Amino acid sequence: MTARKKKTREIILLAILVALATILSYIDGLISRIAFSFLPTAKIGLANIIVLFSIYKQDFKRTLLLVIMKSFLVGLILGSPVTFIISFSASLVSFLGMYLLHKQLKDRVTAVGISVVGGVLHIVTQLLVVAFLYQLGEIVISYGAILLLVSLITSIIIGILANKLIQYIQFE
């Protein structure tokens, strides 16, 4: 395969992954409103299936680009400037934590463990950003405990789904 064809293939794959992650974020919002009606900000994290897949199958640069592009698209389609800041910062911290964990413990941790760490980092970062932006204290901690419990459960499910995807989809 020529270098030009390889580069074109990489761009197409990135575009497909960004589109899938964006679509899954939208579907996630629809499902989460029903599943977590008692927690208006809780999400399942379906787009993390694609992020985890990319962490395992692509390099740092492409996966970071995926996370950034997905965050911007979801922010433009579904969010406001404040929700974008909260979500984007949490997505970046979560990605960095998941990527570092995968690189450091590649043979000792599965996508389930990486997903759980990513979910926890995402929630904690969101809570810190919200607490900073809105000068909230104790209420963020109380709400955060509930969100962490939900995140633990959904992150395990997302990790299991990502493991299956990683096992069954092969590409150069």
C-alpha cells in the first residue's frame, strides 16, 4: 500500500470513528434521560466504546484527535459553552488516564479496568470543574457520590462491550 493510500485510509477511519462516537453520544443522551431520570446529568458513556477501541487499535495522536473532534461535534450539536467546557475537560482527563493505564499495564488490565478508571476520572473532573465554575461545595460531593456509583456500573458494561469490539475487529 502506498503512503498516500495509507494516509487516506487513516483519515477515513478517523472520520468513521468520530462519526460513530458522535452518534453514540447522541443516542446515549436519549437513553440516559429515560434510564437516569433521577440523575439529569448522568450518562452511560456509549462513546467510550469507540475511544477504548481507538486506544487499543491506534496511536496516541489519532485517539487524542478522535476525542477532541468528538467533543467539539457533540458540544456543537447538543451543548452550550459551559457544558462544552465541563465535558471537554473531563473527556481529555479521562482519555489521558485511560491511555496511560493501557500503556503502562497493557498485559495486566482489560478494557473493563481501563473503562472504570476513565469513568471515575471523567466524573471527578466534571465535579471539580462544576465546583470551580459555580462555587459549589458540599452538594457537588453528595451528588458526585451517586454519579460515581452509576459510573462504576456503566463503565463495567462499556468495558465489556469494548473488549468484544477490540477482539472481533481487526485492521492494519
